Amino acid sequence: MKRILITGGAGFLGSHLCDRFIKEGYHVIAMDNLITGDIRNIEHLLPLSNFEFHHHDVSQFIHIPGELDYILHFASPASPIDYLKIPIQTLKVGSLGIHNCLGLARVKNARVLIASTSEVYGDPTVHPQPEEYWGNVNPVGPRGVYDEAKRFQEAITMAYHTYHGLETRIVRIFNTYGPRMRLNDGRVLPAFIGQALRGEDLTIFGDGSQTRSFCYVDDLIEGIYRLLLSDYAYPVNIGNPGEITIKEFAEEIIKLTGTDQKVVYKPLPKDDPKQRQPNISKAKVLLDWEPRVSRAEGLRITYEYFKSLPEEELYKAAYHREFSAS
């Protein structure tokens, strides 16, 4: 039985990865300090003999007894609400955390896949964004703590690949949604759905002409799985190229939820990307991958998930959102 360590394993994406690798017959070790993760995301796995949970901060030294075949580094705050609240921790998990994971991988002779992000492209001047585009990032702006942490992750991962010969993979993740997202994490999709469920007006930052491309979580996990088992060491975009403006997206959410809220507009935050769309040509060729779940179907499933949450979860999410999410 192959053994895999998934950092950030109690988070949105990490918990779905735990499910996938349990399904594939792996022994899964999930590691999370629960700053933004939630143990409820993986509690259904806790009774399993081939699942372990380690409550640990990967910015500290990592010790895992026994052999390891793979390490997936998904530990990181991933929304502006989080990384503007805990900027130092965000930088540490993207520097000390990845350094610890890469060191562990060398000792265990394990393959490492790191979760990078479309945020490495910043506010792009090339559209859609191919992996060869180097980005347009403000390193000292409010989003710099996340953007530069991810860019450093890529750089040190490639250094370990080229200098130490470590087997590495890099996935650049574009906007992903689905069950287990936090209603209060500040990202645009749960924010819109949460506002609709609470009977509030939907808040758009800027004029709503900025674009995003939303990928359902099952499609993303499939792409990550294929990338891990591929022989390609350089970054690969995984996302859905179905681009939509934020204004159009708000209208879709209002239609989906059957509510009659208005849309209200607030100033666009500093360095908020104006457009975001992945070029997935590389994933199609290298991984034979492209998204399968339509936005309509994915939103329906996600909306049903949010509706099923306890009422206190819905109102715990009712805050003033000062920063939009990409």
C-alpha cells in the first residue's frame, strides 16, 4: 500500500484529495494545524485503518515515521480574508513549510506535488494565461504575501528538482468551488451564495466586468491526480476555461437561489485581478485532462451543500467583506 502525506489535509481541497487517495487504495496521512482547515471535513475518514490525522504546523519540523511515496503540499491560507488576517503565517507556510516538505521528500525519496495558484500571474497582461507567462505581481501590495509565497514555492521546488534531482510536480490552481468550501472565507462564490441565503444584497467590488473561471472540485482533483502520476516536472494550469464576468456570475447565483436581491457595488480592492482564465492546452496534451462538470451542475451541487449547513454556520458568515477573492 503506497503512503501519501497531504498537508492542509483538513482544508477544502486537502480533504477532497484525502478522499480520492483513500478511494485509490493509498495509506493517507493528513496534516493540518486547523487555522483555516476543519476537522469535520475529514471526520468520516478517522475510523479507517489506512488514514491518519496529524495536528501539526508544517512550518515546524515534520516527522513522519516509515516510508513515504508521495507528498502533496496544500497547506496555506487561500483567500484574501485569511491571508490578510494572518500574513506572516501565509508567508511561513509558503517558505518554511515547503522547505520542510522538500527536505522530508529527500529523506524519504518521495515525489512532491505542490499547490501553486493562478495568483502567480497577478493582474495579468496576457489573456488567457499560459504557463509560460511570468505574471504581473505587486510584491508589496496587500495580496503580495500570498502571491509571492506561491511564487517562492515554485522556485524552491524547481531548485530541489534541478539541484537534488527530486521528483517534483507543480499545479497552478484556478478558481475552484464545491462542497466543503467555507461560507465565511471571503471568496466570491460562497460570499454570493451566503448573501442570497441570508436575504442580503449581493456585493460586487468594482463594476463587475472583471472575469473569473470556475472549476468544480471533482474536476480539479482528477487533474491533480493525473499530474502527480505523470512525468512532467514544470507547472501545469488546472482550471476551467469557461470565463464569466462577476456581474454575470451574480445574476447566475440569483437565478439559482430563486431570490430577488439587488446587486450593490463597492470599490475594487487594490491589485484585484481584472481577468482570470486558464490556458489548459498543456493539461489536455500531457494529462489528457479537461473539466467535465458544467458550471450549472457544479453550482447546483454546491448550493445544495450550503443549504444543508446548520443555520449558525450561515450567520457566522455574515460579515462585511472588505476584500474580493480571485
